[in-house]
Amino acid sequence: MTLDRYHLVALLTRAVDETRKAETKKATKFKRTRWLWLKNPTNLSEKEKLSLQELLEENAFPLTGKAYGLRLAFQELFKVPRCQAQTAFYEWIGMALASDIHAVVEVAVTFFNAADKILRWFETRISNGFLEGLHSVLQAAKNKARGYSNPQNLIAMSYLLHGKLRPATHTKQRGAVILLFAPVQVKSEDYEALISAVRARDVQQVRRLLESGVHPDLVPNNVHRDQTALMKLVYWGKDPEKDEAIAFLLITHGASLYSSSSSFLHRAGFAGNLGVFRACLKAGSDPNEMLVEQRPLYAALGRYQKHAHVKSRDVPSESRVPERPLMVKELIEAGADVHLPVKENGSKALHIAAYYAFPHCVNILLDAGADLNEQTFDDGYTPLHCALLDDSPECLQTARILLDRGARLDLEDVYNRTVEQMVRQKRY
């Protein structure tokens, strides 16, 4: 779990305001200064900047000024390199506790107790900012309309507000308003024709249907909304070249890159569909996007299940899915960061590749700079621990690669076991 940094700053801002209130009671002539302390410096007008500077120079609010400085220092923490983050964080905790400002000390204690979740931001780089922005726009739309008659209308309005559509380019066709606010009546024969063309890998027929006005994402009322042409193609994939051509046609004619809570880049990765995978990257899918606590690099390496402390391998060997090393390599070339966690437990792509015993993927990730000795958040496993959770020939081959590349043998997991102790315990 990663704590949202904006909410953390909000806690400190509240502490600054509480300190200001206490000091204002003793110095009434300095009232009406609240927003000078609560705004970020970049959001202050020139007049406000001068007023704040005067207050700081006069030391009119000594405790508030100190709390304000600590808040700014905390915000600056998120600009330091990852390797310096832990040291800088605990230095800030020390300054906050030494300030003797009650409200700030309370926040510092809270931050200290949640240190792991705060420092995890330097690994994940995620926040709620984007979702908060979407939520505020939707709430404004709900208030303005005083409610919607059904969920479909609210969904349509959400697409309209967040899709950056320009209404002038869409209202020339009669019935555009119906498209936005009423269920669309789709001809089942058009849908079936498109699905048949996709199944047959008939690139030209797919092109003709799309250019005739058949929308790739619209499905008949009796068909589940996820069963679009692109979704079908993901799981029918056989010919990477034709799959890529058809997928790119569908996307350029309006097919969404997302389905339910996942993206088609993730889905194609899980399915091993190299053609759709390449089309999504070409269309601009984010190679580092975290959806349902999974990144595309994880999808490219396959699924795993976790029961207690036993992890079951349910992914075909690398030799049976030769697309996986290609997908990993192309993700990295597209900008995937091998240092980012790909799962909520802090596993990096190298942990997953080692666990599944994918030697080619392991070498690709190491060549891209993956950390050979990084440990997961939950079990404290290094990639070498992950490779030796089983004694299959593929796992031993993967472990040999890691050892040859310099994997350490002295690192302990959360059960205080080195790799050697873990192997002995498992009696390989």
C-alpha cells in the first residue's frame, strides 16, 4: 500500500492551521492571515507573498512559521532521489519531533508509524490526484443535472466530460444526442460480420466494415458489453502480424484501449497475444500503467496465484510461450521501468521472471538494469529466493543465471532464512 502524498501534506496543512489559530488568539491584530499559511507558495499573489514575507521577518507567528517551514520541507521530500529518501524522511521526522509544536508532533508520530507506506511512494510513484480530479468533475455534473434517470446516462456524461470531445465535430450527424444519452441500437448483422472478419483474420474485410461506419466497440443488446471485436481478437490470436494489423485498425477507428478494470495491453500480455500487444503500444498505451495493482511487465510474464506462503505456478514454461521474452523486451524499449513494483507486494518484474523460471526474461531484465538483490515487501524474497521456491530444472537454470550475475547468498527473508537455509528447509 502507498499512502497518497497529497493527503499527507493535507494533514500537515491542518496542523499549521491549528497552530495559527492558537497564536492568533494572543495576537488579534494578525487575524485574516489564514490563507497566507495554507496556500502553496506558487499559488500566492505578489501581494500575498509580500505579506507572508513580512510576517516571517517580524516573527509575528513563531510557532506557525516553524510549522509552515516543516510543511514546505516535507513537500520537498518527494523531490529527492529514491536512494536518499529514507534518510531525508527520518531527518524530517527528527526536526518535527524537536519542534515541540503539539499539532506537528502528532502528525510526525503518525508519519513515523506509517513510514513504510509513505516511503513506498518512491517505488510506486502513484497518487490519488488523477482520480480526485475525475471525481470532482463527476460530482459537479451530478449536482448540475440534479440526478440522472439511469446509470447509462451518467456513464455517457462521464465519457463526454472526460473524453475531451469537441461537440461541434460530433453534432453534424443526425442522432448524435441519442448516441450520447440513450442506449444505442446496433444491427446484430453488422456486429456478426465484424466478428466473423476478425475471426477469419480478413484484414481487408475488417477495414471495409469499419470504413462503412461499423463501430468496433458497439455490441448488440443481447451480447455482453465486453465482447467487442478487440476483446475477441485478444483471445483468438494466432498470427502476430495479422493480429497487429487488425487490432491497430480497430483502435484507430475508435476501439477503446480499456475494458472493465483492465487495459488491452494488460489483457494481451496475459494472453500472450503479441500482435494486439504491439498494436496497443503503437497506439500509445502506457508501459508503466498500474491497473488492479498490476503493471504491463507483470502481465507479459503471466499470472500467479498465492495461497498463504505457498505460490503455485500456473503459467506455461517460457519455451511454450516464446512471445513472453519479446513482450518484455518491447515493453522496456517502449519505456517500461524495471525498477517499479509490478505487484502490490513490492515484487519487481525480475522476481516474477525468476519465480516462473523464465531464463530469457531474467537476462533481458538484468541487461536493462533490474536490481539483482531487491527484496519483496511481504516475504522479503530476493529473485534468487523466488527461483529456488521449486527444484525443477528450469528453476535451477534460472538460479544459476542469477548466481553467475552476482546474486547475494547472505540476504534473509522475513523468516530470517538465507537462500541456503530456505533450500535446506525445503529438503531439495
